[in-house]
Amino acid sequence: QLGSNRGRGSGRPIVLINGVRTSGFGEVRDLPTEAILRTDILPEEVALKYGYRADQRVVNIVLRPRFRAYTGEFGARGSTDGGREGADLNGGWLRIQRDDRLQIDLKARRDEGLLESERNIVGASGTPNADASFRSLSQTSEQLTANVVLANPLGEGFALTVNASLDDLQRDSLL
């Protein structure tokens, strides 16, 4: 349903929220499905109204008029043979009051490193390397991502949207 009927290529669909252009994918990405009332796929001609090419489809996501949600998720990973554990922690808060929307999403991820000594890697001589405790097979990484969306209507077809995000990634490996 999102493909073009005009044969001029298939441009990416334009995404609207309650009939207003979005500031980007970050504004839609973390919306819980429970907050969506319906999704309308509009004709290609509607794209011209929003300043896009006529061969692009318009997807209008209609949100519930009042909605509040707190979400959380935790996940853990581990290997079956020596080292390499990890964990994910995700949390979010969303408040919708008619066209006013405030959304905060936080994601944290940690993956332990994996050393040659934890997998008994042997060198060319057939014995473990003396520095195997100081050589990484896989790096240690920590990642924190935060995304905040504040959307308020200004008038007919206009809205003020602030979409702020922070990404922090740290990786350590030994050689």
C-alpha cells in the first residue's frame, strides 16, 4: 500500500502524526502501539500539499486523544562457553493530551568483553599465548541513548516540535 502507482520510482513515505509533519523518525520510533488509534494511508496527491513529490505516499498516524504510558524492559544475554555477558535496560514515558505530546525514552546497553584467555585460544606454537589475558576477542561496550519529544500545536496545521536526543557509546578493547 505504500508503493507508488505512478511508475516514477518509489519515494519514501511521508509520515504525519495527527495530520502534522514529523520532525523525523525519532519522533515516531518509540511510540507504543497502544497509543495509536489508527493509521491512514493517503493518496499520493496529498504529498504535494505538504511540499513533497507527487510519487510519495502519505502515512498519517492518528494518536489517541488522551493516553499515558510508562514502559520498561530488561534483557540479559550470556554465552554458553566462557565470558561475554550483556544486559539491556529500556524505559519510557509518554503523555498525550489532544495534540500536546511529551515523550521520554531511555535505553542502556552493556556488553562485557571477551578475552583470548576465556576461550583458550592457542598461538602458532600450539600453546596459549602468554598475553592472552590482555588480548580482546570482543570489546567491552557501554551505550546510553536518550530521546525526548515535546510537541505542541501552534495553529491550523502548524506545530512546535522539539526532538532532542543523546547518544553515548564507549568501547574498550585490549591488544
